Amino acid sequence: MFSKRTSFFMLALMCFASATAHADGILLPVEKPQTTLVIPDRLFAVKYHYVNVTIDNQLCITKVDQVFHNDTDVDLEGMYIFPMPEGSAITKFSMYAGEQEIKGKILTKAEARSIYESIVRRRKDPALLEYVDRNTFRASVYPIPANGDKRITLDYVETATKSGSTYRYVYPLSTERFSAKPLNDCRIKIRIHTKQKLTNIYSPTHTIRIDRIDDHTASVTWEAENVKPDTDLILYYSISDDDLGIDLVAHREEGEKGYFMLLASPNVGPDKSQVLPKNVVFVFDRSGSMAGEKIEQAKDALKFCVNSLNEQDQFNLITFSDTADVLFAELEKPTQERVKQAIAAVDDLSASGGTNINEALLQALRQFAQYGEARNYIIFLTDGLPTVGITDLEKILTNAREANRSKVRIFAFGVGYDVNAHLLDKLSQESRGDADYVRPKENIEVKVSSFFAKVTDPLLADVKLNVSGVRVSECYPSSDLPDIFRGSQLIVFGRYDGAGKVRVELSGTVRGSTRTFVLETSLPSVEASNEFIPQLWAARKIGYLLDEIRLHKSQELIDEVVRLSKEYGIPTEYTSFLADERMPVEAELKRVRLALGKAAEVQSGTYGISQSANARDLKNQSQLPQAAAAQRYYYAYGDYAGAPAVSGQMAANQRLGGVWYDASDRLVVAANVQNVARKTFYQRGNFWEDSALQPNQKLVQIKQFSDAHFALLRAYSKLAQYSTLGNVRLVLENGQAVEIGPEGKEVINEADLKGLLRGLTR
């Protein structure tokens, strides 16, 4: 029979991972002598979790506010545990329970490791191993009233990590994934103030809202309901006194080519004299298939766009069905009278007739004949296939190509599933524009208006990037960089050879003259941080390759898609089978060729739209694939064919791998692929298998949660990250392979341990 003290400790361990880690601070229920055992899964739901961060130059003050709910009929005692960020210091811990002051203790890494190892051994939960190398704050919490709430607040300070003119702040959000239920309400607000002008603000892990207050101050918000965040929030911000702030962030493994991310943002407050005038022709499909709610939403979107024009812009409106009708004889300034005429014309639109896409496009392109290569844009909105006039797709593309002498960028919006995605994608690709699709459940007005608001104020056109000092390659986007607009941010990912001093030149047209912005910095020979960059680079490259394969049938690029998908853990609809089985390379390529060949035959309908959406999402990837997967899984974001389908089963760390749309345009969330610390793992049977594992490779078997397992964890700390997956087969940097699972050595002697890890650093 256990003593009271033993019983107390055992219950704390039992409850730790099952249902109590509902926020970044973890609240453990523990047994008081006068109570009986309770069911852990019923304890401590979270009412809310709010975080407010104030960043003043480099000093970061973080305030955490949480309310836990005890839904049992007895008062309970809890143990609050907070894995502290590196270099942080707790300044305040408060419990709202009468006047009693609750004091906590900061555990060193060694003390915390002992607690985590004990919990993992008893609960058989490897996901907690992520925290074994962190200092930890611990405090006892009592009472947590029966059927009542307990509010806990925690403040800590730290210094943001600095590299050149770029700063990095991390909020430890990942413990949320232990929650038995999604969090009801979760919000992080970060206010940044800097002495120099604040330029780039970026998160690779979360979709954030950025509100620019002035040149030195910004507010950043991430908020969600009914979610289980599984990744720490990482935020980058940078400073520059130039009108366009440029930053370079790198990641590089020893002995390999490096990866870089370039960020470029204009300062907040350029006056209207700095905004470049643009020429815009709106092309609007009023064919019969647009009847009903579609045309009403589209009309509202069109009116928003016309009302958003700047006074120096020029515009025209073309509507089409069987024929194309032009509102003005030539482009006009958006005077009060002309805008009124355009709005009246939009209000009078009704849906009837066929779809003469060829004539509408040629009429629109003729509007730019006298304006040279200025900022010329066509906003093209259609919901159907060409049915009137020239209907041959290649002929339409040829005609548009020959008529586009003024380098007009075509931004196409396909409405519904009846559009030809190949036609719109090729039109936009060849004109250096973009194509997007409005699914049946989406609001046309919201999507088109949101896009046009972003491109209203161009500041730098015909953008070109030049990097000297090192050799750069495989940049995405590459030569055809988008114009830079007020409130926008250019993000480029690429590879580099060499190291040392670097000169970055970003040039473009500003009101008829060329201006060049310069960053002088350096790129490292080794840089262990910023591990997200390689995966985002690979995602973008795959997106560009898929477009080339899909639109131009380039078979020789398929093997590169397979290689990148395997190495970087980027799931696609064509390579998803890699997670389930291992096969020879030629068999893999044959299978992908068949899948792509079949897909390329479909140019319209749900599969045509989903193929385009998948490639577009990858080409524009700015957040990690697993971050996008988690967001869409819990929000059902962008899902228009029912609840998301899940491929595979989640790992012990409960993180997802990526998303794509299937042939029915249904969102598929990949749970069977994981990218951990620059390694890709696939779920095969009951194991997570390193993609670098060779057929018939010899494995050293270690029993999970045994003394041997924890001895290996202590000797080789990197193993903790991989062990969070559960049963794992891993190839070490020295080429040796380890299997950690239900069978294997329970004890390992010092000599065998040294032999296994020979040549490795901690």
C-alpha cells in the first residue's frame, strides 16, 4: 500500500499528460489527503488563455493570463508547471484566491529533466520529452474550488535574439497539444516599438494580423477558438531607416549549401505622392451562368474596386457574354463623374448569354496599347468555359500572348467549378499575374475585394533582385518578382554557396525612374537556427515544379518532385503514397507519372480547381506546411466539400504534416508525415521511419522508456526531438540507425553507448 506522500506524487505523474496541459502553463491535479481519487480527464478545462507581449526594441515583457475550471464536486490542489523560454526570468506569479500569496520555484534543467523523465516513464507519453532541456517554473495551487475557476497569471522578461537588424521572439505555445479538448479561446497580442523604423514583421508558424500604427510601432495579433495549437509561435521583426527595409535570414548545415529567406517591406507612411499610378481594366463575365447570388456578390466586389482607385489611376470596365461591351472609349481617370458612371453600369448588369472569353481578353488588352510598360493590370472575373467565338484554348492563349505588348499583368478569378483552370492559370502565368478561384461556398465580394485592397497602392514596380558576394540559386519567386505595394511584404526563399560579406540590391521603378535599395550583410558558413527555411524553400520549389508539370507536361521534373517531397516532408496529392510504403525509386517515379498524367487530363471541374489551388498554395507558402495543416484542420479553413479528411494517424506529438485538396476539392490533412529538426519521418505501421533509412539497414534496437532509452537521451540531446513522435527508426548523423520501440535493449553500457554515438556532438 502506498504512503500518502507516494500517492500524492503518483497521481501528479498520472494526471500530467492525460488531460491537464491545457495551455502553455500546465496545471496538474494532485491528491490531497482528505479527498478521494478523481478521473483526470474531467479536470481543469480552460476557459481562456490570453497573452499580452510588449516589445521595446529588444526587451520583451510577456504576460500570461489563464483561467482553469474544476468541474468536480470537491476542492482540488494543483501543480502549475511552465516550461520557460531560454534566457527568460519570471517576474511575477499570481493566483486569485483570497489574500494568500503563492510562491513558486524555478527548477534547473537537471531538476526539470528528472521530473519529466519520471512522468514519461509512468505515462508512456513521449511527447513530453520536448521539454527535458528547459528550465521550468513550478508552483502549488490551492484551492481550485469545486465546480469553480482558478485564474493564474504569470509575467516574465527576456531579450529578443538579434542577428544583424533582425530580431526573433518565441512564445512557448506548443504544450497546448496535450489538451484533451480544443481550447475555447486563445489570443496572443504583441505590441512592438523600436527606435529605428520598424520594417519587416513575419511569422513562419502562425497566420498573424499586423496593424501598423506608425513607422516605429505595430500591433501583432494571433487569435483562435476551438483549436489545439501544437507549435511555438515564432515572430521576426526588423528595423531600417531606409524607405524599403530588406533583411536576410539564413539556415545552413555544416558541409552543405545554405538556405536563405529575404524579407522586404516598405515603411508604413509613404504619402500618396510616392504611390505609383496604375492602369486597370476590369473584365466582368455577365453570362447566364452568373445568375443569382454570384452576380450580386461579383457586382459588389466590382463596385468596391472602382471606389478604391487612386486619383492618378486610369481605368475602364468591360463586360461580356456573347459579345464584349466597353464602358469608355479609352482609359479614364476615376473622377467623381466617371466613377458614378461605372457604378451605374455595374448596377444595371444582368446575367444572360454565352461566354466569349477570347473577345473580352483582346478588347481589354487593346486598352493598354498607348501606355507602354507601366503598371498595367487586368482584373478578369469569369465563371465558365469559353462557349462563344473562339473556344480553342491554345488559340485563346496565343491571341492573348500576341496582343499583350504592354506587359499587362492578368489577375484572373475563376468562380465556381465550371471554369477551365488550365486556361486561367496559363493566362496569369504567362503575363506574370496570378489566378485564384472562388469556390461555391466562398463569397466573391470578400475574395476579390481583399485582393484589390492589397494592390491598390503600388510603390515599386518591375522589381529585380541581385545578390553579390556569394552565389545564389533556385530562388522562389525568381526573375518575375511581384510589384511591392504599400502594406505588403516580399518574401523570397533561395539557396546559396560560399559565405561571408554579401551585398543585396533590390531595384525597381519609382515614378518613371529606377531606384535601388541596398543591404550589406553577411551569410554564415554554419547556422543552426531558422530551421523552417529549408522546408519553406522546398515547398515553394515543389509548387513551381507542379505548375510546370501540370501546365506544360514536363516529365523530367517529376523525379525532382519525388526527391523533394521525400527529403523535406512536403505532402502532395501525387506523392502522398510515400508515407505509407517504401519502394524502389523507379517504381516511385512511375507511380507519380501515372498520377500526374491522369490529373493533367482534367482541366476544369473540382479536380482542375484543386490542382491549381494546391500548386498555388505551395508557390506562395509563407508558413510551415504543418502550421497551415493545423489551422485548416481546426478551422476547416478553405474547406468547401465537407469536413477535412485525415491521412494516417497523428504522432504522439499530435502535430500534422501538411494539406492538399483531393479530386473532389476536399481538404486532406496529412498526419502521416512529420518534419522534425530537418529530418522527415513517414508513418509506416507502428513506427515513424526516417526517410534516410536504407532498405535492410542494420538497426540498434532500444526499448522505449527503458533505462537505455533515457541514457541515450541524456548522452545525445537531439534524440529528444525525434523521440516525441513515439516509436521511431532514426538514422544518426554518423550513419548508424536506431530503433526505439516496444522491443530492444533495456540497459546499455557506457562502451556500447559511446560506440553508437561515435563522432556525434551533443
